[in-house]
Amino acid sequence: MPPLHHGPHGRDERPTAINPFYGAADPVSGMTEAPPKHRLPDNPMPPTTAYQLVRDELMLDGNARLNLATFVTTWMEPQAGILMGECRDKNMIDKDEYPRTAELERRCVAMLAHLWNAPDPDDAVGCSTTGSSEACMLAGMALKRRWTKRNADRYPSRNARPNLVMGVNVQVCWEKFCNFWEVEARQVPMSGDRYHLDPQAAAELCDENTIGVVGILGSTFDGSYEPIAELCAALDTLQEKTGLDIPVHVDGASGAMVAPFIDTDLVWDFRLPRVSSINTSGHKYGLVYPGVGWALWRTSDDLPEELVFRVNYLGGDMPTFALNFSRPGAQVVAQYYTFLRLGREGYRAVQQSTRDVARGLAERVEAMGDFQLITRGDQLPVFAFTTAPEVKAYDVFDVSRRLRESGWLVPAYTFPPHREDLAVLRVVCRNGFSADLAELFLADLRRLLPELRRQRHPLTYDKDAATGFHH
């Protein structure tokens, strides 16, 4: 697992190369030796030299605008960048020292409560997070604590292990939650052409130890919405038959900032009484640079008070409910800027434009004849496709590898259990991925097809390994 960074063992131990001009530019330090890579240098260096060294290394990163793997925002207006620069030294947790930043966070929570149709927006509670992964952890913790209080006479015991029901297509943060907080993960498998949770199958997995069911508004694997209203209806029927009252959490990491603007007739949010909490990623279709998510609960009763901590050692009485303590306020300020800047109509225009690009691009990929669409970009502005059955010379992994040669980062991966036979490419369309860029992508895809068709067989042999870029 390279991301765990086990240290320099087996790595290139040569010192970082340094351009002679960098050292010569500072006659005071007279820098003549290149700094080491894996230990602290003995002496300081001029800021211009340090900047150039780091900048040179980062030149080898991929172009974020051409990264069609990530859901994360890769473009914001310059004014947003300026605001973030002015707020990067503010600690979001220090609400006594930075009361206006805290006020902007409260306003964002209130705006989301209205957007997601909370029955009483003034009674809804929520907070910012570092992203949807943290928001999901908080929502899961609330579900487990509420279940624990209801079952205090049975838990902990061998016969009362809490479980959480979800589709096998959930983002990995839910598997982490179940692992970290000792909750059994009960996953509804994929089947045939159904690539996400089946409401009736989910209800059948529930019992007296179920803390909740997770519905995904925008699956990572293919961009499709799970049927949240049907899920709630199945759980209503379950309650009528058994008395089990199972709450639903909606993981709207992407879709909760898409559906309210361009799928206004879709009922998925707090209009459904069984939905107790919702999360989203401000840094995905909330249109903010990485580092902000949101978690909201229908009412204050849905968030157990004992999970909220109060501290006074930064000044004032500060309630806090988050896994992280210190974190920058810049992303929250950027979220408020974007809400203020776009409003409902602005968000509608941006998300509709993005969906139009996704649908148009999907149709033209399908028209090439070599590919078969799994989804069409008509829910999330995301579509997945695989090679057509008659294509034998290459596979999706070959396509991903060849597209990277032109700078495009398009992930190829296999689906979860019961559909491991299906390997796809996924294209995520975001604000900033324009129709012009889509044309360039299509041109590069067309250009590489003749050579791929001349292969004798697919060149990628390890089908268990997805390409290096993922959600």
C-alpha cells in the first residue's frame, strides 16, 4: 500500500537535484549542495529556492482539469481563491476568536436545511467536516448511539451486535465506519443489471440490531441514484409487520448538491420522515476546493447530545461534534461564497450544463461502436461504459492506460461481488470540464482506437488491480 508511506526504504536516496541558478540567486547562503530527500536538511535555504524545488517536483503531477476520475472540484473563481488565502490561518474550531467564520458555517447549515426540506429548518442541526468521509462517520456514530440507548438492556451482549445495512456499492468510508466502530456491515449484493441497493433486499436484511440503512444518492461506481423513496417505503412496510423502526441515512456526497437543482421532482430528502440524516461533499458538486463536507440531522433529537463536546480552553463555550479538532476555515468561507455567488438558479445552471456535457459525451462514446454504456450521465453527471461484447483485441484497462498517455486520467476497475465480471471506465464530468474539453477527449479516444483494434489480445493481465486513479 504505497499511500501508507513506510519510509525511504527501497527509494531513491540520491539528493534532490538543484539548478545552479537557484543557489547562485542567493549570495548570502551560497547554497552549493543539494538538500537530502528523506531527512531534514542541516541548514535553512532561501524561500525562493525552496519554492522552486517543490514546484519542480509538482510539475510531474497530472493535470487536475483532465482528471476524469475524481469527483472533487478542480476549478473555482479567482475571487474564491483570494478569500481562501485570506482565511487559511483561521482555525475553524476556534469560534470564540473567529465568530464571523462560525456564523458563516451556521448560515451554510441553515441553507442546506432549507435546500433538503427539513420539516423545521430551525430545529435541524448540522456541522461542517473535512469531507463526506468524516460526515458519514458522524452520521454512523449518531445512528449507533441512538440504537445503543434504545437497547441498553441488551447491549453489549453476544446477541446484540449492531449492524448497518447498505449496498455493496457504498464508498469505502462506510466499510471503515463499520470496522472502526465495531458494527456488522450487511451489504446487498449487485445482481444482473442492478448495480446498487435493492430496497426490498435491504429491508430483508434488517432486524432488531440494525442501527440504520444507508442509501446512496449517486453511486461511486456508475453515478446512478439509489431509490431512496422506495427504500423508505420498504422500511415502512417492515415496521408495519414487525414493529422495527429503522432510520435511513442518505449519503448524498455528490447527489445532494445535484438533485435539489435539476431533479426537483425526485423525493429523497427530509420530506421522507424516515430520513434522519444527510451528508454531502462541499468539495464535489458543492463546487468548493477540497477540504469541506457537511452533515445534517432532521432534528436535534436525531443527534444524541452526549456526542457533542463542549470546550472552553480556546475561550468561550464551544460545542463541537467532529472527528477533527483544528482545521482551516477557508473551505467553509469558500462554501458560503459559492452559495452566495450562485444561488439556486446559478447552481441549477451549472449542474444542468455539467449533466448536458455528460449525456452528450456518453452518447458519442456509444456511437463509436466499440463501447457499451452502463449509465448515461442522466443522474449524476457521471457515466460508466465497457467494451462491446464483440471487442476482443483490447479491454477497458488498455483504454485507460492509453488515454493517460495523452494526459487523461480515466479509471478502469471491476465491479463488486456478484458482478466482478464487469470491468468499466468511468467519466466524471465536473464544472470546468467544458464541451470543448469533451471534444478534445473524444478526439484522443478516437485516435487511439485503430491501434487498440490491431492488438492480438488485451495487454493488461492483472484484472484484480484497478488503475491508479479512483474516486
